[in-house]
Amino acid sequence: MTAAETINAPHRMSEPPFMRWLLIGIALAFMALFLVVPLVSVFAGALKQGFGFYFQTLRDPMTLSAIKLTLIAAGISVPLNCIFGVAAAWAIAKFDFRGKNVLLTLIDLPFSISPVISGMIYVLVFGAQGWFGSWFSDHNIKIIFAVPGIVLATIFVTFPFVARELIPLMQAQGRTEEEAARVLGASGWQIFWRVTIPNIKWGLIYGVILCNARAMGEFGAVSVVSGHIQGLTNTIPLHVQILYESNNIAGAFAVASLLTFLALVTLVLKTWVEYKNTALRGTAFTPVPFGKKSN
Amino acid sequence: MATRQLGAKKLRVLPGFKLTLGYTLLYLGLIVLIPLSAVFIKTSTLTWAQFSHTVFSPQALAAYRLSFGASFFAALVNAIFGLVVAWVLVRYNFFGKKLVDALVDLPFALPTAVAGITLATLYAPNGWIGEWLAPFGIKVAYTQLGIFVALTFIGLPFIVRTVQPVLEDFDPELEDAAASLGANRRQIFWRVIFPTLTPALLTGFALAFARALGEYGSVVFISSNIPMKTQIVPLLIMNELDGFQYARATALAVVMLVVSFLLLLSVNALQWWSNRYNTNNLA
């Protein structure tokens, strides 16, 4: 059998070299046109008016306050969705209960909702005409067109990221290691910190990287709940829009280059984590429904 | 159900079931389910006549047509080129392959607003790409074609990332068997390889289509947002929100949510189909 395989192997058919290079050429041309050219043009646009203007735009108080708000929104939403992701994965992977598939579908829900609608739902709940709008305005608490609304919208759009990395990972790992620790007398938290966390470490880091990228880059949902008040309710993507629409194109691209840099760092980190843990490959941002096992 | 849970509890060795499931449901309810139900409750305050007047208005119908059309063609283009990219990445070796593979996810990692202003600038009549098309009378930015370009950009990774793992798992012995039975390369591709890729290809297509339907950030800059001409559904909803027409916005949102839900169902069905396919292959 092995002998036959080695004999057969060199004869395995592939496309003729002409076809191979044609396909590689088509793939690279498509990637270059749609990905590389836009990428290069961001930095070209950012530096169009020179380094002086570039750094002046980045040091502008309005830019700095946008950066600060983006860091606040990501700084709150990523840890909260992390805690949720770990809790959901623990419940789903370590126990059997009815309605698990429904729960999995519901966790995925925010992925299939338009960002505009994601922002709108919070306006309906907390806005001036919304359910709790009058209660909050009576107590002088502003949620919509203010920072809390931006944080809520960010939490919503990044809701599934950590959970959907951890759930399949923990399901694949099973519960035998934790059960063994339990039988040996470990407490719940000891099991969690000493057995589970080391096992899911890379999945958790992976989820955090993806969650953070979306949290910092979210535009549509945040746009609905932000009042677009410069210096107060402007995140980095919204600031890009304001600069662009006020015809400060070089300024818009200068700020956009920060987000592009973030995207490139995200891709590098993502590739590095995939290299560290090959099981995570291909699950990145593509919301393929749960239950898919690539054997 | 209660007895079932009690019965199962005997077997539970690990702690934390109530805590973690309770927290999961609470957080899911507060962040997702309760706010989302507001869309349906707000819409239910409309009479049927008001509802249909909003969702079947000429402006809404034009927006659906454009959203579905542009999303469909964008997903189609991605299905063709995505398959080529996935094929090349799995089957061939060339310089810079790892880099190309990592770059495929750029449309997900790049914030949509950045994609939006970049594409609008590139395809404007004086942009890097637009200036080559302008002499032929092809206008991309601020036209329906521009919306198609933006939706193609954001949907690019879906097909590659759904097809790639299936192609990697494909057993080359099947190709050898087909070849030994006298099939030529084209027959092997269309009769042996392509059928196993179909579920993944359709899944990727549906995901790219669904994403394109809801897309806002990358389109808003390249579209001129003219009603009946270059206004997709999310832009129309945004216009209604800006005019504080919340009931109209939620009525349109209900239509969108129902469509997304149907797409989600079809993706799940495709997934089930492809899993069955894989099991059959193993057997």
C-alpha cells in the first residue's frame, strides 16, 4: 500500500504550468486591485500634505478626544464581552441542557443585524421618545447622543466575538480534565484558573484581538447613537467622517491611517496566534454558524 | 423539563452551571434581546396601512431592489474570484503566499469608514482607479456601480474563508481514483472536486450577501444617497432616523431583520447539508 502510494505520488495530476500561473495571476490581480491598492492609498492620502500636517492632525485636540473615546468604548466593551464569552462557553461546553442550539443562534444574532439597526435599538430603548427615555432624562442621565450609548452600541456589535471563539474550543476539549481536577479536590475557581484558562488561553487572546478590532473600528451603530459632537461624542471612525465631509481629505486619511495601522497590527497578531495554535485557523471573522467542525 | 434537569444534576460534577448560564441569559437579554424586541414593539404601534405605506413606498422598493441587486452581484463576483483565491492558496506555492493569505481578512479588520473614504477617493473621476475609467465614460464613485464595488470589498473574505478549509481537507486520493478511471483534469474538477465545494461556496455566498445587505459604513461615502437611485436600505433607515421618523425606521428594520433571519436559516441548512456531505465522504 505504502509502496503503491510512493509510486503513484509523482504522477498525481495538477494543472499544466500555464493554467497554474494564470490562476495565480488572476488571484493576485484581484487581491491587488481590491486590497493592496486601497491600503497603499490610505497612507498616500494621509501624507499628501506632508509629515508636518500629518502629525498636526494627529495632535489636534479633537483627534485626541476621539482617540480617548474609542479607547474608553473598547476598554469597557472588550472586558465585558470577555466575561460573557467565558461564562457562555463554560455553561454550553461543560453542561448539557435543553435549548442549547437556540442559545447558540441567539449569541450569533448581533452578527446578522445591520449596524444601523444595532444602533437604532438603543435609541428606541433609551432615546428621548424611548421606553426609559423620560426616566433617564428626569434623573439627568444622558445615554443616547452621549458616551453610554456609544459604549452600549459597541458592546452589541462585538457581543459574539469572544464567545464564538471559546465555545467550539471548549466543546472540543471536553470536560474530563476539569472533572479530574474536581475529583482530586479542587474548588470551582481553582479548576477555572489552573485547568481551564491555560487550555483556552490562545482562544481567549484570539477572541480579544478580533473583538477589539471591531470595537475600535465600529462606525454604523455608533454613528446612530452618537450626536456627532466634536470633542465629546466622537470616536475615531466618526472623526474620520467629520473631517472627510468638511473636505479636509488629507486630515481624514491621516486619522484613517491610525485605524489602518490598527487593522494591520490586528492581522499580524491574528496570524501569530494562528501560528501558535493551529486549531484556531480559519475561524477568524467569518461568522460561519456554530456546529461546523472541520474534523 | 424540571425533572430532566434534576435528573441530569446527579451527573454534574463541575460547579458553576447556574451561575454561568444565568449570567449568559441575563447579559444576552439585557444587551441583545430586550433592545431588539423594541423594534417589533415599536412597529406594532403602526396600523397595517401605515406599515405597508412605509415598507412598500416607491422609495423603499427602489432601495430593496438596489440593496438586493448590488449585494447579489457583489457576492457573485466574490464567489468566482474567492474560489480562485482559495484554490491558489491551498493548491499552489508561490512567493508571498503567507502574506496574501493574511491579507484576505483585511476587509474585516479595516474599519468600514476607512474602506468607505478610501474607495470613494480611489474611484472618484480624479482618483487612482477612477481616472483610468473616466475616459471610457465609466463612473464608479457616487453611482450604483460604486455601491457594488464597496460591497465586493467587504464581502471578499467570506468565500475564501469558507472554501479554503474544505479544499484543504479534500482527499487527493479521490482525484487519483478519478484519474485512474480515465477522467481528465477538467472532468475531475467539475465532477469530483466542485461538488464537494458547493455547500461551502453557497455558505460563503449567503454570508457575503447577508453582510452586504446590512452594510452601511463603506457604502455611505461612495454612494451619493439619492433616493430611488443610489440609496440602499440601511441608508434609507438612517435618513428616517435623522428625521426622527422612528416608526418608519423600525418598519423598514423589521423587513431587514426578517430577511436576515431567513438568510441565517438558509446558512444553517447549508451547514447541515455540508456536514452530511462530509460524513458521507468519510463513510
